[in-house]
Amino acid sequence: MERRSFLKNAGVGLAAGSVAMPAIAQNAPTIKWRLASSFPKSLDTIYGGAEVMAKRVAEATGGKFQIQVFAGGEIVPGPAVFDAVKDGTVEMGHTVSYYFFGKDPSYALETAVPFGMTNRQMDAWMRHGNGGKLMAELFGKSNILVVPCGNTTTQMGGWYRKEIKTVADLKGLKIRIGGFAGAVISKLGAVPQQIPGGDIYPALEKGTIDAAEWIGPYDDQKLGFNKVAKYYYYPGWWEGGPQVSAYVNTKKWAELPKEYQTILQLACADAHVDMVAKYDARNPTALKQLVGSGTQLKQFPKEVMDACYKAAMELYAETSASNPTFKKIYDDYKKFMDDQILWMRVAEGSYNNYMHSKR
């Protein structure tokens, strides 16, 4: 089959949600991969991104290329996905790269950092800025091909057992938060805790922690955080547009037929858009239900936001001074983001503000 024709048909089929390609099914090899997710099955939106991708791949290859998705803990724990893909324990992973902040803070830039880019800005940087190239260089050192495969959009600021009125209220606060955000908030006296998603509820309920951040209304409601913490803060300044990614072992990637490589990339792109759309569709209803059941929605005071911003900028300067890789990526990231903020403020920001004033 002529390659141009193949790509055209694959793209149309994936966009439509199904595809029948008997020519591929007849001539292509049968391949079965395993994918280790960092997320539990109960979170159908973020975990479901990998399932959407795998379904598209199977449909586009007539069932010849099968990717079996395993939830966090079924093959390896969620935080072990990076090493599982790097070492070839599994062919693929589905995760968020800031989980691996401890290996190198540079990885967090592939997902989200405090006061960083939104979903659309990340997409622009990854596709038409230097993001894709810089991340290919970074992850390639660990035998991983990284492909965007979802985004939760701007997250909430988490659940708190007491109100946060001033910066002083952060002092001694035990909060489930990690990576760069944990390092930032610790500068202000908080005590960050690394706790898996499934263990957050009992920790909040028992008072082992005072606060916790997860994702947003739809997922937070599923996990029942509103039953054990009264105050729900926004915005999640540490996650302006956290990108979820598919990891592929580079050796296994090289063994795929070129057509399968293209299909996999297209399937990831479709799952990426689908996840954003699901969160945007489901979060409004979940938020209204949470508030209706007694949750107190609170905006972080400007004093707190400003203190966190200052601490974040200090941390980026410190990290850049000691980590050349981080500095190279962050400098490009920051420059691109500054232009994006200017454009969004002029166009979409002003439009959204006006529309909000008319509600």
C-alpha cells in the first residue's frame, strides 16, 4: 500500500473512532505489548486515556497490534513505571513525568511545574516549539520515547481541613504534594508528603495529613475527599496544564513497522484530546455537586499566591545553577511561556473575562 494513502486512511479512521483496514490486517505482523499505568482503574478519565489509545491502535490495525493496559500496582507500582519501560520490563507506560522529579528535576518540565504552562501552551511548545525535541533528548538517555497522551487541564489547589488565610497558615501544614510543588511549599514552612492516590483518603480521615491535592472535581469526588476535608481551594498553581504521557521503550519502538509507529502516535494524539474533553465536560457538574453537598470553595489569597510564586522563582534559579540540563530546558520553556501568556491575555483571556461578567 502506498505510504501516503496509508497515512491518510489511518488519520481519518482514528478521528472517526474506528477503522477497517483489511490490507493492513492481511500483511502486518501480530504484536502484543504490555502497558504499565501509574493510575488506578477507578479513575476512568486519567487511567482511561491509556485504554482509549490502546483501543484506537487495535482498531487501526485490524486487531494485529494489541496493547494490554495494566493499572498501577498490577505489574509494577505507579512510581516504578519509568524504570519498567527503561529496563524493558514492559514495552510501554502511561504516567506523569513529575513523579520522577527525584531522578532529575528536568523530568517535571514534561508534565507541569509551579506557575507553568496551561494545556494549550504545552501543546504548542511540544508540537511547534522546542519542547518535543528537548524531551526526546532528555528521555532518550534512558531508552524512552515520550509521547503526549493526555492532559488533566488546570487542576484544583486541593483539600484542606482548615482555612488558608495567610502565608503563616502554611507553616507546619502536612500536605500530600510532591515534586517541584513540594519543594516550593516547603520553603514556606509546609511539610510535603508523598502519598499514593489510593492512600490519601485514609490519611486525611485520620488526620495523618492536614491537606491533599489530587486532580480536580471529577476525580476528587470519586475519591471522596469532600467527606474528610471541608475546604476546597483553587487554583492549583503547581499544575497549570499537567501533561500525561505514553512512554515507549526505544528498542521496542525500533522493532515496530513504520505503519504501526504512525498509528501509535496518532492514537496517543487522539487519547490526548479525548482526556482534555472528558475533564472539561465532567468537572463543572462534579464541582456543582461538591458545593451543593457542603464543600466550601475557596480561592487562595493573593498574599499566599505571591509568596508561592516568589519561592518558585527562587527554586528555579537554584536548580538552574546546579543542573545544566534543567537550565537548558527551563530557559526555553520560560521564554516560550512568556509569549504565550501575552497572546492568551490579549485574545482568549479578555474574551473569557467578558463572558464571565455576563453570567
